[in-house]
Amino acid sequence: MTDNADGALNAPLNTLYPVLTALPAAASLRLQQHAQVVSVPAGAVVFDELQACQGFPFVLSGSLRVVKAAPNGRELPLYRVTPGETCIISSACLLGHAPYNARGIAETETRLLLLPNADFQALLGEAAFRDFIFQLFSERIADLMQLIEEVAFRKLDQRLAALLLGKGQRLHVTHQQLADELGSVREIVSRLLKGFAEQGLVALSREQVDILNPAGLRRVASN
Amino acid sequence: MTDNADGALNAPLNTLYPVLTALPAAASLRLQQHAQVVSVPAGAVVFDELQACQGFPFVLSGSLRVVKAAPNGRELPLYRVTPGETCIISSACLLGHAPYNARGIAETETRLLLLPNADFQALLGEAAFRDFIFQLFSERIADLMQLIEEVAFRKLDQRLAALLLGKGQRLHVTHQQLADELGSVREIVSRLLKGFAEQGLVALSREQVDILNPAGLRRVASN
DNA sequence: AGGCGTCTGTAACCTTGGTTACACAGCCTG
DNA sequence: CAGGCTGTGTAACCAAGGTTACAGACGCCT
């Protein structure tokens, strides 16, 4: 399941994370020697709440879904990490020497390059890499603020309408998947979708939602 | 209301933000020349949603309350910035060249040292300062994760119980202030407090809450 | 065709928390 | 002392969303 990163790795890694091409030779060598490629199957929990952060993950393929887990088993998605991005929570935990406060799940079969703590800290000594992390930090912060706004102030119909928009005219998705995305339950999503359909905003069929009236949905999303 | 930072400023600033003592002379000079001291009265809005971020604030005295404002006028407190701390949202907005996505309010009469954008970016060139910001970033992230957990999953009685704990045995506070802290309304807090009182967890009087049974409150907070 | 698993529809009911609308108490001040 | 302000108590009502419990639909596999 795991093996040392070798030379053959560099091409895709550097393509996905261009900032790494600017590294001095010593840092680059260290990365090659200490980073490990890990393959995890879809659905695997890569890290979890209260767990110590073992290393910094670069996503080579697939994607991570980072969620906050409720005591009752429900999950609120916080953000996703796709190839070329980084996980703000991992950075924060490594920098603050704190345990994880969220759960990371492989959405599909996913290949990660895991960089041990010490080597991550060393990499931060490189200005280019540090700026790269900083940049992603600030983007994620904005996302999290948006999320706080949504869960604290928005009603579910607004959030659902917003979720449906901007993914094309026809969505192939189950009600359960939409509910998961909102941190809600299937019945409520069905109820709301039925309401949308009655208003002529969408048309429903099995595992499919057709957007009939995007403007109307936008109105619902932001009323 | 504002005046240029002069030599007399350095002592308190350096005491509050020890990282600044390590700056090279050039950076230190730049700070002195470009930073402005601003005094704002209690309740003043220092920055607000969608507003461009004008500069990076160091808090010299007083404190900032950073909140997310709901369309209906209610506010959810995100965190506070006290002297010696920094505002993660300001950093994120400056780094990401994005507008503010929250509101900052002076809790009391507050003195700020405002560092213009360009000078903040320049300061980030100093490793010590960058690490300082990074460290606070990660602490705040943990706070925000905690907040998301609370608003998404915790019931109000749990949050209220948690809020009452750890502030000593006798709190001098109005129900309205507690409600504001939770992003809720006075009536609900009164109702919940009455419940707590009936269970013998607290005793109520005007502008005062006495904690009678901390263990019981902890149980409520985490059931 | 028969049977199973997944997805959807839907109704009844419940809990939480917010809204509205008062009453009253304590206190300060003219 | 009167009048006003702030803080508290409380009840009736309401809306949102979650829970429980089914029924039926669709597709697939044997």
C-alpha cells in the first residue's frame, strides 16, 4: 500500500504543485527521501478528530472530503482537497501541534504523498512554499466563513437552491447525496425538492434533477 | 483621532508584540513611518463585510469583537482580538486580496496600530513575523472549527451551559449579553436559565448568575 | 417472471428555537 | 414621590427541520 517516493514521482507532483519545482536541491532531495506515497480506497478515513497529525498530505489523485462529524453520526462537509490543493486543517494542526479537529475521508480511490511533520516544518523554511501555503490558508478561511454564514443564518431551502446552481442544467445525484452535502437528511431534501418542482423551478426523476428556472432558484437562494 | 507612530509608541508595541523586537532596522523604521495609531470609541465598526481591507491592525489597547452579521440584524461572535493578538480575517483578506467577510467592532474604547497593506506584505518577508502570523492562524482555525461544531450540532442549552462555565462562580452579566454571545435572543436564554435554576444548577438575580453545580452544568454542556 | 436492493414520496408527529406581547420589579433621577 | 429606563418572567403562538414509519417505483439479476 505504501512505498517511498522515487524519481518517477516527481513529474506528476511538480505538475500538480508547481511551487515544488522552485525548491533548492537539498529540500527537493529531502522530499524525495522522506515522503511516502499512500493509496487509500474510496471511503477510507484518512484522518479523524482528536487524532495526532502524522504528516502533511499532498493529493496526487482522487480527492479528500473533510467533514465535521456530529455525535449522532451525521456529517457536515467543510471542504474538499483535490490534486494541487492542500488541507488547511492539516497545516493548522502541524503548526499548532494540535490534534485534528475534523475528519478526512477519501471520496474516491486516492493517492496521497505524505510528508512527515519535521519535513513539513523544514519545507516551510522555503519562502516560496510558505507563501503557497499562506495563499491557500486565506482562501480556505473565506470558505469557512461562508460555511459559518450558511449553517448559522441560511434556511435549508436557500442552501439547497444554492447547491443545485452552477453545476449545469442536469444533475445526476440522489436526494441522499444532496442531503449529505448539506448535513441534513433525505426526507427534508425530498420535501424541499418537491416544493421546488411545484414552483416549476426543477423537474425531478430518478437520480436526476433538471434545472428549469435558474433565475428562480437564485431568487430562492438569496431571498 | 490619528497620528503617526512615533518613537514613544515602540515600548508598548514591542511589549505586546515581542516578535517585532526581532525586526531588522529597516523593517522597524518602515513600521514607524507608515503605521498609524487610530483610536476608536466603544461600539465603533472598525471594518465590515464586503469592505476592502485597508490595513493590518495591531491592537494596542481595548479589544475587537469580530462577528458574522445575519441579514436580520443578529450577530454571531466569531472571536475576539485583544492586545498582542492579530485578526485572522484581516490577514486572510490582505493575503488573498479579498474583501472582508465579517464585521469588526470595538468592544471598548480601542487603540489600533494600522499597518498599510504594502507594509504588511513587506513585513511578511521577515521570517519571524511570518511564523508569528502562521501560529495565530492555526490557533484561530481551531477556534473556528469549534464554532462550526457548536452552531451546527450543539443545542442552545448545551452552548449556554458551556458559556457559563469557566468564568468563576459568580457572573455579572445580563441575559441579553449571554444571548448576544450565543447569537440567540434574550427570551430563549431566560427560558433556559430558568430551567437550569429549577434543576438547582444556578441561582438567578438581577444581572447576576451564580453557579451552584458546575458538574451538573458540565453534564448538560456535553450530553 | 420473480425477487431484491436502491431510490423516492409522503404523512404524522415532535423538538427546538424564534416571535410577539405583555406584566412587573428594581433603580435612578428630576 | 412620579415617571422612565433597564432587566426579567412568562405565555401563546409559529416555523423549520428532524424522526418515524410506511408504500410504491424502478432497475437489475437470476
